[in-house]
Amino acid sequence: MDMQPPPAFVQLVQSEEPPDAPVEPTPVKVDVRKYIPDSAIAVTMIVTLTPPTGQAVVYAPGHEDDGTLFKGPRAIDEVKLSGPFIYVKLYGATSFDIQYTNYRQPY
């Protein structure tokens, strides 16, 4: 007579807690006063990202929902201004470099 233990029954239960939301990157504050006049309302910039697969959202205070997306390794676009500072949020990038190419002033 062959004696084997009974088969094991395992029941997997998922946690009742909702999954953690993705962590939003901390914005980096950049002072543009050295390069752009205080009266400028927009600036055209070239953003270089490391690693080249990263992305960056650049926005001015008050324009958080209207940021400009820069996809690496290098991209050029215009960013609205509302003062002497802009903020950069990095997604998948570890560092960035900004070159200011032009700016617009009110008429």
C-alpha cells in the first residue's frame, strides 16, 4: 500500500488596498533672469536630456497644467513665462541642460 500525503490546496487572495499611485517627480526650479528679460512672456529653448530616452515637462508657475513636453535626447519648443522662474519635471531622465534661443515680449 502506497501512502502519500494529501494534495495541498492554496488559495491566493489579492489585497483589498488600491495600488500605490505613481510617484510624481519633484520639480526643479530654474532661474531664467540671467538669460531672459523680466518682461518676456515666452521663451524658446533647447532641452538636452540624459539619458536620451528621458522626457521633461517645463512650465512656469501658474501654468502647471499647460507645460511643454520635451522628449530626449534633444528637443526645441516654446514655454510660456509668468515671472523669472520655470520648473522642470524629469520623467526617466536624470539630468538636463537648457539653451535659451529666443524670447517674446508683449507688444
